[in-house]
Amino acid sequence: MPAFAQGGAPPAHDAPAPAANKPDVLTPDQARRALDTLQDDQKRAQVIETLRAIAGASPQAAPPAPEKQSAIPLTADSLGAQLLETVSDQIGEISRQIADVARSLTRYKAFYWWFVRTANDPNAYGLLLDIAWKLALVFCCAFAAEWLVFRLIKRPVALLEARIPQAASAPLPIADPPSSAADLVAPAPQRRRLSLARAWQSVLRLPFVLARLLLELLPVAVFVGMAAMLVGTEIGAMPTVRLVILAVVNAYALSRALICAVRALVGPFGLLRVPAETAAYIEIWARRIVAVAVSGIAFANVALLLGLHRGGYAGLLRLVMLVVHLFIVVIILQCRKPVADLIRAPDGREGVAARARNGLAAVWHYLAITLDIALWAVWALNIRNGYSLMLQYFVGTVAVVLIARLATIVVLSLIDRGFSIRPEILQRFPGLETRANRYLPLLRRIVASIIGFIGFVAVLEVWGVDAVVWFYGGQIGSRLLSALATVAIAALVAAAIWEISNALMDRQINALSRDGHYARAARLRTFQPMLRTALLCLIVAVVGLTALSEIGVNVAPLLAGAGIVGIAIGFGSQKLVQDLITGLFLLLENGVQVGDNVSVAGLTGTVENVSIRTIRLRAGDGSVHIIPFSAVTTVTNASRGAGNAAVSVSIAYKEDTDRAGQILKDIVAEMRKEAEYRMSIRGDLELWGVDKVDGAMATIVGQIRCTDNGRWPVQREFNRRMKRRFQECGIEIASAGQTILMHVPAPAVADGTSNEMPRRAAG
């Protein structure tokens, strides 16, 4: 360390002291040499140059510190890194500013140390005791004089109150919204007459109200005069005692005068006629505000006279006025609903003015609270031209909000008009209106957000923040807008691809159905969910990677990691892979379509849905079977255009098989002539002949060629008619079992007779 840093001369003149001889304490000689160096311009310049050289030199012995790897793979000059750095710097700067403001507003350490010093000072005890008894004496005498005058003016005040002109109909209170609304919607001539009557009534009451106010202020004036006369005696010989007593007396007199003025304005006998409840509410809050403000200011002045530091005095005043402004906030919140009812437009009134009034009624208390706190902040921070700046900010903000609102209304109306579709286009593309309405709310929100962001930047400019600089070339704003524009274009292209693909698939399905290619339409309808899922995954992946790359994230490790995860899932989920591959080939081979009646994995039902992994069947009893494709080994499809109704009937052995076969052919011929079964039966009965003969029956077999949908109705109707026809023709259908009567010889008895009895045997 150079010697001049310890208080010596600069290195251009004196050699640095050895490290072993460095003193731990600054000596007077070193201090004098340091002062000489700082006071000499030439030496001071040499010191500055030396420090610059030391700061600019790079020590070769110390290796460069290794760069800390970020958990997020962001490059150093990427948008994400710049955005994080900017946000961090802004948060740190705002935190420092808030801390500085808090320190400047809350200098209560000075008040604390004054209180401790006063409590530990014996002389302060004597001074406070002297002030206390003299103040009590002054107030007792002044109160006595005030009470005497108050008794004297009581009768004149009562006479004035009796002569104050009374209104025929008092105006309605602010807390009665329905009646106030009735006044507002009254005819214009009636409202003008009512206003003129109230104004003329106030003019007539003015002399009486002023006279009453002067009478009420007379005891206060006597109080102040008596106190001043006593302070002018030996009681106020000490300047400090005299000033403290005058401060307390003036505070009391000011409080009384302000309360009298409030009562003269809105009291029961005031200039403005208000109900007793409203007058009491105003007087209560006026007493609270005046008591806190006046007593707090008086206490701060007394503490200043008794030795409080100026910083503590200012902090105490700020605290008192903050409490007063918080009282006003409470009043605003309590009067929120009545004032909103007065501001709100009457029911049934439409238009821009009515909407503006309704919007103001909903947010007026927020604006009032903000204005109240801002007024205190301007005063507390002692901002130069603060109130004029507040007016400028308010007018500029209102102008920007109105312009932004007007621009939003115009642009959104143009968007609504642009999304209106002509009838001829709707006829060509029936689902186009539904898709357009799907994106219209999102587009409206995006456009409104963009206009709102531009308005926010304009408000910042009005408030003095140079926000436009953020969007210059190379700045964080321009890079952020560029990234958002790129991502928006990618999302727009992705949405266009998605909608065009869905529209083309729907159009192709409708065209195939219209042309009668129902099988191909069903096949495409089966493939549609899987195609949509695959397309959606691809679009989301591309747009997501584009967004990540725009903010500076290195997507190469993400892609590599996704590949590794995919391989791991492939090895660990072989059944899932088998489901996907089997289902894909089954669909490509057109083995199953939605609506087919199939038997899969021992289950039968109608295909309701085919996903990329499972097939869903609806059974005849209403239950749903969900079968993974990995469990499918054989598919039996009964919906491929053809279905044969099986004919198998067993007649008694004694019946004529040729006659029975002819009857069966006649039944099928009759059914083919009927309109209900004409389209379901594709040919005559194919009678194959007698399939089986035994001692009890003969079985005749054959088939009826039908369509896949007509197989079961035809077979059920054929069986019904066959049963009726055989009964009419006397043909006996063989039963599943026969009863045979056998005679079994009985064993001989002792007398030589036989006991023969029949026995039944089931055959």
C-alpha cells in the first residue's frame, strides 16, 4: 500500500513505506502531509494519475476467476440474460430509492435521542415543571374568561338561531342515493328552479350565519387575549417558557376556530343545509383531523423549542400529516358507495357519457386515494414544483388514457368488421365462421394489450421517464419486441397450418361422404384424431423451441436430452411402443373403422373411437370396452359389406325334407319381395341340403347372402316365419330329446306267474 494512502506524500516524491514499518494509527505528521497533498493541485493530480494506473493494471499473478455456470443455458449476450440483468438492476435501484426516501421521511432517531437526553437531564426536569405549572395557570384563567363570555352570548346566539331562514324542503343528503338520483332525473326546468331556490336561501342565511360565527368566536378571542395578557407578565419572563405557552394556546384557539367554521358551514344552522346525520358525520371527522393535525404540529414545535433537532422535527411533522391523510383515506372509503351512486348515470341512459360516468363511479375512490397520498408525498419529499408536476401528470395521463381508449374502440370495431364472413363463403366452408369466432376473442385481447402497452409507455413519457430510449436499436426493449414479433409470427403460422389442415381434413371427409365413399370417409375420420395429435405436438414443439431460442436459451442440450429421454421411454415402455406400432399398422391396413361391429380380444361390440393406443368398443348391453392394441392378435370385423344369415333346421325323421326345403325357399322369396328386406338380402336361399340324418331327426342347412347391416334382422325374421310356416304345414321340428317306451320282462315269482311292467327310458 502506498505511503500517501496512510497520510504521506504521493509516490512521485516519497518512496512507499515498508510493509513492516506501516503504522496502525495515523500520526499528526502523516495527517499534515496528506492535507498538503490534497490542497496542492499538482500533487493531487499526481495522486489521481497513480490511482488510475493502479486500477488499470491487471495483476499477472492472479489467474482469472472461472466463470460461474448458470443453471439456465443462457448465452452472455442473449435476450434472456439481458432481460434478467435489467430487471435485477431496476429492482435494486428501486429498492435503494425506496430506502433513501424512507430514511429521509423517518428521521426518528433524532427524536429518540432528544427524548433520552431530556429524560436524563436534571435541568430539563426543572424547565418542564416550570412550564407545566405556568401553562396550567394560564389555561385555568383563560378557560374561566372563556366560560364567562360563553354564558353571556348564549341568549344572543339563541335569538340568531331562531331568526335564521328555514327552507321549505331541505336538500337530500349525500348518503341517500335513490332520492338524489330522482333529483338528477327530474325535468331540467324543475332542477333549475330548485337550484335557484337553494342559492337564494343561502344568500338570505349568510348574514345570520356570519353573525352567529362571530359570536361563537368571541369566547375564543377572549381566551387568547387573557392568555396573552398573562404571558406578558412575569409568567412569560423566560423566552422558552413564553414560546411554549403561546404555542399551546394558539393550537387550542386554532382548533376551536376551525370547528366553529365547520359548524357554520354545514352545521344545523350552517350556510349549507344538510341533514343532522350528515352534519354530525362531518363534524366528528373534522374534530379528529383538526385535533391530530393541530396538536401534532404544536407538540413538534414545543419539542423544537426544547432542543429537538431539525431532522427529528421534520420527521415528526411528516408523521402527523401522514396520519391526517390516512384519515382522509378512511373517509373516502366510507363514502365510496354514496358518491359512486351520485356519479353513476341513471338507469336506461346509454352513450359514451353514460359509460364514462359508470366507469368513473367504479374507480373514483382509487383515484381519490392516489391523489391524497400523492399530495402528502409531494409535501413530505419537498419536491420542487411538485403540485404543478402533479397537475401536468394528471392531465397528460387522462389524455393518454382517452386516446388509448378511443384507439382501442376503433381498432376493435375494424377487427370485428374484418372477421365478418360473406354468405357465399360460408356456404363453401360451413365451419369457417366457428373457427374464426374461436380466434376473435384472443385477437381482441392481444390488440387491446398492445394498445395498452403503448399507452403505458406514453404515460411513462408524460411522467418524465425516458421510456422510448428502451426501444432504440440494441436496447432491451427493441430486442424484446423483436423476439415477441418472431414468436408471434411463428404462432400465427402454426395456427394457420393447424386450421388449414383441419379444414382440409373436414372438407375431404364431407366430400367423400357426399360422393358415397363412406368407407374411405370412415377411415379418414378414424385417422383424424391421431393426425391432429401428431400435428399439434409438432407445432407446439416448433413454436416452443423458437421462443426459447429467441430469449437466448441454447436448445441443443434440450434436444439431446429429449432424444435420450425418448430412448429411455422406448426401452422402458415396450408395451406402449407395441400399442402405438400395432395400432398404426392396423389403421393403415384399414382393419378397423369407427362404427364397425368387431370382435377383438374376445370382446364384441361397435367401434366408438380409435386412438393412437387403444380401441374403444360399445357392447350390446351398453358397456364400454377399452382394449390396448398390444392385446389385439385377431380382429373379426362383421362390417365389411357382406353378412350371411345361417340356416340350420332339424325336422323329425318322418318328415319330407324336399317339402321342407321348398318351404324355406318360398319364405326367402317372399322376404325379397318386401321393401323392408329387399335391400338387405342379396340373393335367394342357397340350400345346401341335408347335413345330418339319425334315427330321430334330419338337419337341413343353407345360407342367405345379406349385407353386413341386414344379416341379423334377416335371420331373425326368417326364423320367425319358418316357425309359423312349419306349424301351418304340419311339419314337426325335432326336439333335442325323445322319450322311448320299453317293456322289460319281470323276474318269475314262486307261483310261476310273471310280473311284467312297462318302464320308460329317456332317449
